[in-house]
Amino acid sequence: MSIRQPLGDTRQPDPGTAAAPGSGIPRSLVLLLAVACGLIVANNYYAQPLLPDFTRSLHISSSTAGLAVTLNQLGYAAGLVLLVPLGDLLARRSVVTVMLTVDALALAGAAAAPNAFTLIAVLTVVGITGSAINILIPAAATLAADDQRGRVVGTLMTGLLLGILLARTVAGTVDQAVGWRWVYGLAAVVIAVLAVALRLRMPDVPATRGARYGRLLASVGSLVRTEPFLRRRMAIGAIGFCCFQLLWTALPFMLSSAPHHYSAAAIGLFGLLGAAGAACAQPAGRLQDKGVAHAATGVLLLVVGAAWALTAGGGNLVLLIAGILVLDIGVQGVHVLNQARIYGYPARIRSRVTTAYMTSYFLGGSVGGALGVSLYTAAGWGGVCAAGGVLTAAALLLWLTERHRTPAGTAAPPP
């Protein structure tokens, strides 16, 4: 039985039904998946405004505290490589349910962590299981009709970006009120409830039958080798997220020191500046539907370059705020366009295409997180901004030299 409902249809699909690719997706399910993306991704960003408190509470150095961010992102990348391809092999609903159950248990472990080693270890598990987002997004893109795909991906990315945006603010506020452990305790409850909701509401898309896990993983490498369009999206996306993490990992240290001396709650409020990035997600998805994604990507990369010039004046609060706003718009816009464009590949390989792109993306983020701490320690805020400018120039060079502007391997075989 297939579900054939347009995006605006409010009827509920029966739990456990198998949905046909391109059959349409009800608005209520799109909204649930968007909320799910936001709640899951938020777990990877709670730590950023809490880093100074980690150092004080657990008696560790700032570089050790920074590992909570770096290894969380590396864990996410590991989940992308090892778990997300299962979306092309197994029932996606079951895979997501198991991953979120483990995610909730890891978050509970973070809340009770007695030392830095335990905290960093369980936050790495949170990163691994949080890659469930990248099973949800291609599942939604597969269900959507061709002329809705950009809009659906844009809606889910809006939810994801709002999760990133609100995570820092919520974490800072809860930390200020009752301590950082409560941040992770509440998150564990929320993810447990979400796992039940998705189990009840999420339809399954038919998976590849007769495939083997080893060959499934190997086919991801084959896609990367044979698809120059995918490789270019991977590189530009990785640089963009590297810039994003570079800024947001170094920012709490800069804001908590002279001349600002802000509290964790005040630092968390800076996360609200990401509203601009979240607001541009759906319009960026529509640019893909209109066929102007390549040109828009170049413009957005120029926007990122301008952002680093603004944030270089970190002592000037107005310039700093303007730079954060502009950087979020540029980075998130490029990311949404990249995702909408790679879903031009056939439905039966989208989980593996997602694995390739998002693995590169989050490896870039883990590098940015590590650079944020080390560069701020060694060269201050000016060194962080200079590195961001160099990275953006590299992304622009990749964009200028691009020859393949659409997916070419539409005949890529299943594993």
C-alpha cells in the first residue's frame, strides 16, 4: 500500500505502511520531521556555551574541554559512515528508533558524568547516534514529489537550523539556572519521547533487498570516486561547516574574557543570531527548484567572506553581531543548496550520497572545532578570523573552477 498525499494534505498515514518514492508527503509529517531534526541536532551544540563551565566543574583545561565538541563531531562523522548507509538497506523507521534510543541513554550518561573522560565519551556516542538526522532528510526527500523536493528539504533544514540556533541559548539559560547537567538530563527525556513519536508516525520507504552491509559501505567510496559533482559539493560543504565551527567554538572563549566578560547565559543568547541562517533555509531550497543554485552558491560564499571581515573587529559588538548574522546566512544557505542538489541522484542511492556528503561536512566541522580552540589559544581572535578568510577563499576557488553543475551518475548501480 502506498501513500499518495500532496504536501499540503493533513491526513495521517497509517503507522507501518510502506510509502512509494515520489508519492508525496503530508505537511504534518514534514513538520514532525523538521522538529525531529532540530531536537536531534541540538544535542551536538549544547556543549559550546558550556565549555567554560566544563573547565571549572571538572577541573580540566580549555583544550580538554574542547574535545567534547571535536569528538562529538567526529562521532557524528563515524555515524554517517557506518550507520546512515543502512537507510538504503534496512527499514529506516526501525534504524532511526534504535539510534534515538541509544542517543537518549547517552544523553542521560552525560548528565551523570563523574569526570571529563566519561563526559567526552558519551558525547561522542551522542554524535554517532545523532547522525539519524541524515536518515530522516533523504527519507523525506525520497517521499516528496520532484517539484516539492527543494521545499521539503528546505523545511527540514529550517527545523535543523532552529535546533542549532536555540541549542546554545537553551543550554546557556538552563546552565545559568540549575547547572549544565540538567541540560543533558532534559535532552535525554525529549529524545526518548521523540523516538516513540517517530516510531508511530514515520512510514517506511522500500529498502534495497539482497544487499550486503560490506558492499553497501564500499559503494559509498565508488560514488565518491566516480561523481565529480558530489566531490565538489563535499569539499565546499566541508569548508563551510569548518568556518561555522571555527567561529562558534572560539566565540565563547572570546566573549567570556576581556573586554566582554559575559556569563554562560549571555553567551548562549548569541545563538539567537543564527535566526538569519534558519530563516534563509526554505528560500535557499526554492532557489534549487528554480534552477539557479550554482550562481546562488557563489553569492553566498562571497557573503561568508564578508562575514569574516566584519567579525575581525571582535571588540566592537556591533561588527561582531553583524558578522555572525552574515556568516550564518552564507554557510547555511550553501549547505541547504548542496543538500537539495545532491538529492537529484536516484532515490535508491540517496542514503549513500548523504553519507558521502555529510561525512565530509562533519569532518570539516570537527577540524573547525579543533582549530577554534587551538587558534584562539595561539593567535587570538584575529588568528581565528584570518583562518576563516583563507578557508572561504579556497571554497570560492572550488566554485569558480567547477565544471559539473548537476548530478551525472543517475545510472549508478545499487550495491
